Amino acid sequence: MKKRLALILSLAMVAVLAFTGCSKPAEPEAPAAGGETPAAAEGFVFERKIELVCPWGSGGGADTTLRAFASALEKEIGVPVVVNNVEGGGGVQGSEYLQKQPADGYSYQIGTQSLLVVNLQKLMSFDWAAETVPVVKLVHDTNIIVAAKDAPFNNLKELVEYAKANPGTVKAGVLTITGVDALMVAQTFELAGVEIPLVAFNNGAELNAAILGGHISLAVAGPAETKGLIESGDMKGIVAGAENRLSILPDVETTTENGIDSLLGPMRGIFAKKGTPEEAIKAFSEAAVKAAASQEFQDFLKNNALDQRPAFAPYDEFQGIWAEQVTTVQGLYDKYVAK
């Protein structure tokens, strides 16, 4: 009798286990906030060093911005962040270098609208605008048109009147005829209704010497370079290509207040190779948000007058911002360079 009872209990247990094994699996956990599952919400985890490529030489605006950002980013992202200057060809060599790296989330580059111009000139072996992804915006600098201290005009209105009355006597110095600075100058003066010839200089030192010596009437520079010279009276600030007056140069008028929609200024951002995992880009952007908000990076912006316009923008915002820049540069290039 006992043996029979034990046998019955054993069979019953087997039946229960069999039923349990064939039952419907448990429902998955509800998605986390934002529509992601808990596992996906954890994001991409960086496990080795990140390379930030600067396609220009050391000491320039892009290089100093990138190094300040890299230092702050390293403290937030948890792995070493190294800057690699691969200069040559006006940004071509560094951009080509990035395309040779794996699209695995560990290689990025800094870029500006100047690379869009180079791309439109078809100087690269690939379509840079189509083969890179805008990740985060770091800064948006301002182009300021300045005049020699003895120039017979003090603002844009007076400049336009003088140039119309004295055709060909006023010329503007730029670093390259096809550069972002030249596009801004050409657009500003066309909208102002006057034609100002452009003169290219080999470097900033030559351009500064020419304007300080009175050998050329106008030049284009950023607020950091011009602040001291304007305040000392060695240069005159004619107009800044900005939405609002700059706090460090409050006496310099803007294109906007003159009714001129000319706002093109150097915008420096981080870009990834097309095909880089979305989760890696988002993880990079999340760390970049914290790095950009750090006291270290904010001090850099202030000390270099890069806090005069809205600076940082994360991945989801920068995509739209950059798309507008692509359209703007394409239009200005077609109008003033490819004509």
C-alpha cells in the first residue's frame, strides 16, 4: 500500500513539472521611459580609448576647442580620449583618415562649415556631407567685419554710403575667397546693396598686419581676436554677423539689427563616420552633455569669447541645426562661388 502511494505521488509530481514546463512564458518587462527596454536603456558602454580627429593643425580654433572638450569628456565617459591632428588639404586629409577607421563608435572628428565648402569643391574622394553624422555641436563663433582705425566710416550704413560714393576703393581681406568668412562678407554686402571686392591673404597674421597698417579697408575676424584691438582704437567694429549684440563688444552693431539676414559664423561640432552604431552616438552625446556643462569647458568658452552665441547642442538637436547649415552653405556657394 505504501509503495503504491509513493508511486502515485511520484507520477503526480512529474505531471506538475511537465505542465509547468509547457506553460506560457512570463510576459517581458514593460519598456522603460522613452520606449526602450531596461537593457537598451543602459546604452553603449565604452571599453577602450576614443580618438578625436582634428583635420587641422595644432593651435588653431578647432584644435583648441577640441582639446578643451576632450579633457572634459574624458572625465565623464570613463575611457581615455585622445586628440589626433591629421592636417593637410584644408581638412581633407583628416576627413579621409576618419573614413578609413572602423565605424564602431570609437573614432570621431571635429568639423566646421569649411568642410562643406571643400566637399562642394569635390576635393575629397567621398561625399563628406553624406558620409558623416553630426553628433554634437560644441561652439558657434561669430564673424565680425572690422575696419582700419582711420577708415572714413564707423558702421555698416556709413560704409555702404562711402563704398557707393567711391566705387572700388573699399576692399575686404579674407583668408580664402571660397571660405566661410568670404561667404559671410559677400552675403552681407549684397544684402546691403553694395559690391565690395575680396582680397585673399595667406594667413591671419598677414591679414591683421594689412588692416592695422591701413593697407586694406576691411577684414573679417572673430570676437576673441578683435576685442582688444577694437577697445584700444586700433580697429573699428563695423558689424557682427549675429542675432544679438555681443556682450563683449556691445557697441558693435549686428547684421540682424540692420535688417540683414547674414549670420554665418564658424560652427564647430563632432562628427562620426556614417554607419557608427546609433547607441554609441547617443552614449557619446550623453557624456558630451555633461562635459560641455562642466566648469572646465565653460571657462574655456568664456576665456575665448565663445560664449557669445548658443554653444553646445546634443545629438537630437544638432542634426536639425547642421541640416540648416548644409542648406545655407550650399546656397551661398552656388551664388557666390560656383556662379
